[in-house]
Amino acid sequence: MAKDFFVVVEKDEDGFFVGEVPSLRACYAQGRTMEEMLRNIQEVIEMCIEEPYSQNEFIGVQKVSIDYEPSHAHV
């Protein structure tokens, strides 16, 4: 039986691809390439779904607005 999961992918400051599965608690993986990260996240997903407490219940997406003024100070 196959089950699909959405993976949110970002590139970190060191150039690694980082994937997170929002529907699974603490389900993250990284790799130097997208292909490596995808292989790694598949292994992590398999481990995560074996834990009954790891699946989050999706509630929804909310839009949040903040007042923001960019800082011109350089640190």
C-alpha cells in the first residue's frame, strides 16, 4: 500500500537541501543534493509512520499579519 506525503523543501545557509513532512511530527532530513535529501526523507518517513504518536492532525492554514519595518542597521 502506498501513501503520499507532502515534503516542504528549503535550502539552508550551507547549501544543504532540508526536507520536512508537516503531517509527521519531527520528520526532517537533509542532503547535499535534492536526490540525496529525497532518499533520506523516504527513510525517515518510514521510521516516523511506525510511531503511532508521530502523525499530526491537519487543522488548516491561517494567514498572520504583522507590522514590520525593515531595520537598516547592519550587524
